Amino acid sequence: MITSAYVLIEAASGKIGHIIEELRRIPEVAACDAVTGQYDVIARIEADDINALGRVSYAKIQMIDGVLRTITCSIVRMD
């Protein structure tokens, strides 16, 4: 079963386009969009388990130049 999460990303000034380009290169990123509000980018990630999701968030997304901070919100299935 695939585990999914939304990653809320705060970006440095002028880095949103670069971050989205880099996110699209990560295989576990199913979708990403620039948004308005407190965060600048939201990415939906998918992996085999919760530990793999954490590794994607920490080892891949947080290491992108211009990412200031992230919040990972695991998706809970209610069905």
C-alpha cells in the first residue's frame, strides 16, 4: 500500500521556480504547485511506507536550494 503526504514548503525569495523544477525531478513527488498563503509550494509525495516518506522529505526536499522549512502532513485515509 502506498503512503502519501503533503509537504508544505516555505521558499526563499525568488526560489519558487527553482524549487518546483527540482521537485519534478524527484520520483516520489506525485504533484507540486506554487500556492498563496503562509507557504509557497505544496508537494504531494508517495512512498512505500511512512519511513520512506520521511526520507524523501528530509534527504531530498529539504536539501533543495531555497527551501527554508517544510511541514510534512501525512494523508489519513478515512474509508
